[in-house]
Amino acid sequence: MKELVERLHPICRSMTGDGVRRTLAIIAETIPLELHEVPTGTRVLDWVVPQEWNITDAYVKDATGRRVIDFARSPLHVVGNSVPVSATMTLEELRPRLHTLPAQPDLVPYRTGYFKKDWGFCLSENALRELPEGEYEVRIDSTLADGHLTYGEHVVRGRTGEEVLISCHTCHPALANETLAGIAVAIELASRLAGRRPRLTYRFLFAPAALGAITWLADNRDTIGRITHGLVLACAGDPGRLTYKRSRRGDALIDRAAAHVLSTREHEVRDFVPFGYDERHFCSPGFNLPVGRLTRTPDGEFPEYHTSADDPSFVTQEAMEHTLAAVEEIVQVLEEERRYLNLEPYGEPWLGPRGLYGSPDIDQMAILWVLNLSDGEHSLLDIAVRSGIPFAGVSAAASALAKAGLLKEEGHVDRVQGGGPG
Amino acid sequence: MKELVERLHPICRSMTGDGVRRTLAIIAETIPLELHEVPTGTRVLDWVVPQEWNITDAYVKDATGRRVIDFARSPLHVVGNSVPVSATMTLEELRPRLHTLPAQPDLVPYRTGYFKKDWGFCLSENALRELPEGEYEVRIDSTLADGHLTYGEHVVRGRTGEEVLISCHTCHPALANETLAGIAVAIELASRLAGRRPRLTYRFLFAPAALGAITWLADNRDTIGRITHGLVLACAGDPGRLTYKRSRRGDALIDRAAAHVLSTREHEVRDFVPFGYDERHFCSPGFNLPVGRLTRTPDGEFPEYHTSADDPSFVTQEAMEHTLAAVEEIVQVLEEERRYLNLEPYGEPWLGPRGLYGSPDIDQMAILWVLNLSDGEHSLLDIAVRSGIPFAGVSAAASALAKAGLLKEEGHVDRVQGGGPG
Amino acid sequence: MKELVERLHPICRSMTGDGVRRTLAIIAETIPLELHEVPTGTRVLDWVVPQEWNITDAYVKDATGRRVIDFARSPLHVVGNSVPVSATMTLEELRPRLHTLPAQPDLVPYRTGYFKKDWGFCLSENALRELPEGEYEVRIDSTLADGHLTYGEHVVRGRTGEEVLISCHTCHPALANETLAGIAVAIELASRLAGRRPRLTYRFLFAPAALGAITWLADNRDTIGRITHGLVLACAGDPGRLTYKRSRRGDALIDRAAAHVLSTREHEVRDFVPFGYDERHFCSPGFNLPVGRLTRTPDGEFPEYHTSADDPSFVTQEAMEHTLAAVEEIVQVLEEERRYLNLEPYGEPWLGPRGLYGSPDIDQMAILWVLNLSDGEHSLLDIAVRSGIPFAGVSAAASALAKAGLLKEEGHVDRVQGGGPG
């Protein structure tokens, strides 16, 4: 995963354009993607797909011809969606177009400007201070023209049509933790699921933030009811603790599964708020999808956020694996969550003759909890939460009890959750 | 407000009598009052209006003819409702009739005795200690005779017949914070509302505690359902923090509004208990009105309570304005609480072209919260509580969104609250 | 109670056999018992009654003929249900059959082995260390033969057929706090109830743990619905604080009564877990009886647990009386819990003329709370919990109000509780 982050890092991504396409092409080397190209001007929900932005070069040259700001060094140096520019200006004239972070004088900020014709450069405060007064040659070789918004989907088919949406944004240039670590974790998850023939179908969405999600929602509006659970992945590789943000429903299975899985790790669970990543659109009241969000340190809460310091050195393989392990446990809950009925519910059944007593392979407490709460009302996750025993242990105990004829499976419970599409 | 407290302070008020009438007359100089005179012997709910008590003079004179206890100095010196007395007694005989506060030896207590024929004087413990043994002339020029119980009402008519009851007790003599500060705040609120043509109708009740409220309830029993919200005001001018006591329902709009408004101030919210001021009658199970109580330091919890130290110097204009500001914010919630339906609920709508993005006049977070939760289930107060944004900001955002055509008003929600008249 | 504990302590009890019968015979000296003898091989729910175990003597003799381990000194020295043995063995051969507590080297552990043909001895770690190598004579004079499982019932008939189950286990040898203190408290409670003609019927069950409860449940399966409340008593005499474990329902009247009664004492309330004493069977999902458990320090949480240190010196008369007082208060709630309707619900009624105001016999706050909450929705226990006034005071206030004609009794509320037999 770390290598992928390093490889994707230098690419200049934006809401539209070839940087997104190059990113999707690299993802598709590992997991096949279905690409969607939506033309400029297409109405998507309440929005319209804008013109496509591409850029080949950009710089500010000083009087000696030296590139003092150079897009070739990092795509962060140009404000996203900048219109083409070719001019000679004094530093005084240029200054309003130059963005720095005075409080973090070594770092280059990330800036973008959608939906207004504008341009600018980003550099470190220290670099700005070193620029002498005088004339500068300013050039942005960009195009804003009719084109497409591009997103990609990868689907791991399961035994049922119920779908789990795993969504990552693909629009930010050179932000390793904020954008790329989530993509890397999602790809690895998809690879692992491919070999398993899971119960649920897993739909991985790689789309630019906001308008990408909105476009996908517009494209899938009629079949959106198949999304039974979902996770937005971002900020997935920093050294901080895991943070789960509940879906708007608050008590969807994904919310309860994530809270249970995270309970054994250093973590934080937060209520839904209508801003952040694309959960804001998936959880708009008209869709109200059961989609939560998993990050490590949330957006805006680490000092490297949206700066040149969010580079591959900030992301560790270990952190991404830790994130992935949590996602896999959440997936296990989604896959295996079900209800049983105790077939010997009068007193505790006699476990010894059935080989269910004192065996080192069996969590005896899990056996007792599953028997006691399998009354048709409580699911395995309910039992795990109530007992404090990890879901995997509860699920294993239930399987052993079912094999011994003490439980009857009552079915899976994906849909038993508060709320629903509005 | 401070001036009014000072002016009302010396008057000898009791459950009945001319002190109450003089108080109401002074209130009526600022806001017109409808006076109600209910004759002695009238059955009011389970009670009977008692005889009217009036007093012109009372004193204890020592052997030299000096008034050592003198009603003319403060009405607190006579136990309320004392029967007439004219006698000469030794200090030893008089002592059981003399009430002091040994733990607060400088202060004169407030004492009253309804419904039993009795009499007595109040003085400071220090004054009592200075009285030499000997003979004293004791005189109370009072009358207990058929008359009336008097209360006053002031109504600010709104655009609807739904009423907000604002109730203050008028029966205690010379207690500035406990009785008069609430009256002053109520009058100022009435004056401000008069110029506004509010949505709701505001009924201000100035009545003696307990039997006044009971009489008003008896007089209004058939139309009590128009009381949609209510507040008892008392102890409104001391330096302590605001304390809201919930109605018996506990989750009426007035309860939720007050808790929200107070949440940005130093405050305490308490559950209903069936004692205190007239909320005990408004919230009796037969009426179960949605009437809460707003005080600063509650009755019995400040050392000046029911003593001569609860004089105008204990009450500040600043504290009464602070109380009034909270009441006004609560009134704003009652006036503006309503539900909207998001007309573009699929994904976030495109705010930029509608002038709702990045404008300094608009709380962007409030815009997002109102859009996300306006699903027909959540009111503006729900949104304010959930988001932590003050109600005024949420209401303003909703108005801007409705003006832009993104929301449809679903109506006010006065009646959506737990419980109801029993 | 302390004397009874001392008298019962030396008896060798097990799941079956004469030790249980002797224990029941001693109980029957104080309260009459109906004895039930259930034959070996009887199917009881999912289980089968095993063979009966009896033992007359057991020892390990050293080369000099000295009994180095001797059943006659304490029944703990033999593993419960040991098969007969007569052999000469080296210490090395014997060692796997010897159980000690290395961390508590002075104490003899309690061990038993049901449902497998096995044998062993228990001794202190220090005693084991003193045994020289060499030959030992090993003998257990026990029998495992068809017989019976024995349990006893004592019933205090009430005015109604609703039953309160008080259950104690009778199967552990020589454990004073864990087994015998609960029996002593139960007997004393039964004696006190006998003189009272209570409203509810009280069924005291003295049965071996697990299979005894299962057998009783099997015997009473068709009439189990008469059990309206229940308590398992164990660990009732140690110096620790009281601990109540909720029934599986969690909000049954017994749960709420116990939590209220314990709230005025140092205590802990715990949620149900499906292990512990016989509550695990009473609260199996098929029965789901409203049976909680009262202990002082719970099983496994005091160092004397299941060792020779749980002897009569660990149990105090004072602690058992403290437990009994709590049980008696819980019984008072079960007996007197009921609902009233306020007949003067409009405003507070006039208490003075009814002799209910200012009387030193009456808790004035209880009067106000009962009046305010007697709306048909709230029971006396609801009022006690809400007001923080002990149930006895609330019940007394309600009786006084009913006598004065202000309340009408709406009936008892045994059955108003969550859940029910599955």
C-alpha cells in the first residue's frame, strides 16, 4: 500500500482532467475498473458537470529566468482549476495571487477554486520572503474546456445483490494521507474480497469529492436501494487513532458494527454532521444511505492537512494495515450478522454430551451468551455488544451451537435498521 | 426595572388586601391590567377564597413609649395575616410571638400564617437581645373581613389564539428579588412585545401565590387548553446563575427551548418537583400545563431568601436584564419554532448560484444543518440542539433557504409535545 | 442465623445424596418443607438426573498409618462426586489427584466433578509440601448408585396466587458464606412472613445448584406463570456491600424494587449475565422469569470463595441481618406496589382541613409527590424513584391520602413489566 501511495503522490489531480484518469489507470492495474465519463454540461441532481481542467506546465520565473515557483516540482504550486495565464508582473502585482501558510512557513498549502474563473500559485511563506522585488514572468499552461468528469467503479460480486459501498475521493493532488491512503486500503480490501465469494456485493467507488459522488448518485438514483451498508474511507494512513463518523441514521448496522469493532482499539466514534467528505451527499435526506465514514485523524485535525507535509513520509504501511484490519472486521460483521433461535430454551441445555463444554476451541462465555439471547430478538452483533465478546467469537460460538442442533438460523438482518430513503 | 423594584418594595403585600391592589395599580401605570376581584367565600377548585386581610399599623412599644418593633419601618415586622391585637404584655409573655433568625442575627425574617387565626412580630435576633424585661404595649391594627382576592392580567394579542402564560406572584411584602424582580422583568417583556405583533398571544398573570393561581385556574378552567407554553418568573434579579425548572411534562417545547437558550450561559436545568412557586398548581396532574419556571438562584438557596436582606440592594439592573435577555430568546424560539421540508433533498443542492455560499451574512454550517435535517421530522429547535448552533442562526438560515426556494415551510409545532391535560 | 450456619457447615453436601437430605432436615426444624425426591434417570428439561453420590469416609494414610488427608476433618478434602477408591500409591502417582491453591497456600480448595467418573483429594499447598515421598494408602468409601435428586420447598401462602420465588442452593459442602448464609436469611424471612398473611405467596426453594433448579423448573413447567417475582440468595453473610444482579428482563418490578431499596445503602447493581447461580436457568429465554439475584460480594470476587476460609468465622450475624433487612424492604415494595388516581387533580387540594398539612406524622413532600404523580400512569415505586423518598414513606403518604378521600386505588401492578415467558 505504501508503494502505491508513493506512486500516486506526484500526479496533479483535480475534480476533472487527466490526473484523475491517470490515477484510475494505476488503480486498474490491480483491480479492474469500470470507467464512467460524464460530459460537461450534464445535469447531475441539482448540479451541472463543469468544464474539464487540464494543465501541462506552470511557473513563475524571476528576472534571471530561474523558476522560483514550479508546477513541475509539485502540483500543489498551482491553485486548482486555474485559468491559463501568460504575463509579466511585478512582485507587488503578483502578491495577491500567491498563497502561503504564515503559521507553517515551511509548507506549501493546497488551494483550489471550483466554479469561478481565477488563478493563483501556492508556495511556502519562507520562499515568498526570499523573492526580491522586481518583474516576474508568470505562466499557466492550462485549459478549461468541454470534456468529462471521470469516475471508476470496481465490483466484487457476492452471493446476494445487497451492496456495500466503499467510497474514496480521487480529486486532490499530492495529499498522501488525506486522499491516497484510503485508496490504497480500498484496493487491498477489494483484492482480498475477490478470493472469498462473499455474501454481500462490494462496490468500490473512486470519484472526485462532491461532484463525483453527486454524479454517481445521479447515475444510480433508481437502484440506490441496493446500497445496504457503506463506508467512506479517507485519511487512512496517519499515526493517529481510528475515528468513525456515524451515518445520518446513527443506528444503521454499519454504525453499530463499526462502533463494536473499534471498541477494542484506541478510537473515537462521532455523530453525523452534514459536512466532511462524501458522506454529506450519501447521507442527504433524500438518499439517507446507511453510509458512515472511517478515518484515522479526521480532516482538518492534523497539522499536515492540506499542505505539502501530507506527503508519503507521513503515511505508514503499519497505519494503513491497522485501518484495513478494522475494515475487515467490520466487513466480517456485515457478512455474518444474523439471528438464531435457541431450540432448547428452557434452562441451559446439557452442553457436555454435545462436546460444547470445556473444549479449548470454544469460548464458553460466548456459548452461554448466544444461548441466552437467541430468542429471536437479538442478533449476533447485539450479543457481542451486550457481552463485550468480539463478534468473531460470538459468531463462532453460534456456528458451533447450530452444528450441535441447539440453534436454528433465523436469517440475516441487513435491513433491520432505523430510517430509510426519504 | 431597578426603579420599579425600589418603588414596590415598601408595600405590605399579602394573599389579599390593599397591598396587592396598590402593587397592581403601579404595574398598570406601565402596562394596562384587567383586574379580577373574587369575593370571600368563592369556591375555587378545592379551595375557598378566605377573608381579606388589611393592616394600617402595628407596633410593640416599650415602657418609655418607644416603638421597639414598628410596622411603619417595614411590613416584614408583622407576621402576615395577623389578627388584630391590643394588649399589654411582659416580654416573657410576648416572646413566643416574636420570630427571629438566630443564625442571621442582623436580619428580620419574613413570616406569614394563612388559614389560622394567629398573630406575631418579626425582628432581628440582635434587636430581640436588646429588649429589656418589662411590660410592652402590643398593637396590631388589622382587619380580617369579607372582601376579595385580587389578581391582574395583561394580554399582548398575537396573530394566533395560542397563548403563552407568564406568571409572577404578588403576595410577598418587601422581598425584592424573590417577588419584585420577576414582576419587573415581566413588565419590561410585555412592553417590548407590545410593539411587535407577535405570532403567539402573551398572557401576563400577576396574582398572589398559591390561591391566586388556583383562583385563576378556576376562572379559566374551560379555556385552559389555549395555554400552549408558560413560564413562572421569580427570584429574577440576584447575582446567581439562571436556573430553569422543567414543566411536569419534562419535554414540552418550553422545556426544550429554555434548555437550549440557557445552554450558552452559566445555568442549571432541573427536573420538575411538585413544590416551589405556582408551577406546582399549573402542573397539577389535572391541568398538566406546559409551564416551566425561570429563576436565577432558586427559592431557599440564597441566604437573603425570606429575610430583610432581600432588599433592592440585592437586586441589580444588570441581573434583571440578563434574565430578560434569556426570556426574550426563549420567546424567539416559541415564536419561530417550525418545520421545513428540503425541496432538493438528493445530495447537497448547489448553493453558489443561489447566493448561499460564502456570503458573510450567512452561517454556512447552519445552512448545511437545516438542509440535512429538514426532512419533515426535525424542527428548527431540533436542528439547533443537534448542531449546537444558537436557534437564531438556525432560524435565519432557514429563512434564507426558504427565500431561495430550497425549503418549504411545514408549519409551527407548538402542540407537538409529550403529555397533555389529564 | 449464625448458629444455623455453624450447624450446617460440617455437612458434606453435593448435588445428590444424604448431605442434602440432612441439610433439608435441619431447615425443616424451623420451617416445614415439602421434600421432592426425583429418581436417577428422570429426564428433566434437556438433562437427566444422575446417580446419587454418598460418602462415608475417605483418607490418605502415610506409611505410619497416619491420615495425612482426612474427610472426617472437612468434606472439602474429597473432590465432590469422587468414585470409590482403595489403593496404595506412591506420592508421585497420587500427585495428579491432589488439588491445592498455590497462591493461597494455607487454604484447602473446594473442587467437584459432575458427570465424569473421577476422584481426587483437596488439601492446602503447605500440607502437600510436607508430605514425604513414599507409599500412601488411598481410600474413598463412596457410592454412585441409582437414587434420587432431593430438593425442598416451603410455601407461605398469601392472599393471592401470585408467587415470589426465593431460591437458595444446597449443594456445596462447608462453604459458609457462599451457600449457608443465604439459606439462613431465607429461613428467617420465611419465619417472619409466616405471621403476616402477606398479599403475595412466597415459595422458598432449597435445591442443589443447576440440576436442582432445572429439575424444579421441569416439575413446575406448566404452572411457572405464577412466579411473578423472584430472588436468588447466595453469598449473603460476608462483610462486603450488597450487590443486586438484574433479571434478564432488566426492568421487572423485582429489578426496580431492588435498585430502589439498595439506593440508600452502599451497593452495586449489575446487569444480567447468563452465568452465576440459578438465575441463569430461571432466566433462560424459554422461561425468562423475573428473577434477580441478591448477594453481598458476588461469587468469585472474595478471596475466601470456594476455599476452606469460607468458614463460619467469615460470616457475621450483622451482615446477614443487613441482607435480610434489604430483602424485607424489597418484599415491602412487592407487597405494596400499586397505583392511585388523584381525585382532586386540578391544582393542589386543600390539605389543611383534611389534617394532611403540617402534621409531624406525615412526610409532606411524599404527600405532594403522590398527589402530583397519581395520574394513573405512575405507581408508588415510580414516585419513590422519581422523588428519592423511600418507598415506605411514599406508601404511607398514599394510604393517608386515600383515607382522606383524595386518592382512589387503581390496583397492584405485579404484571406490568417488560418481556414475559418466551
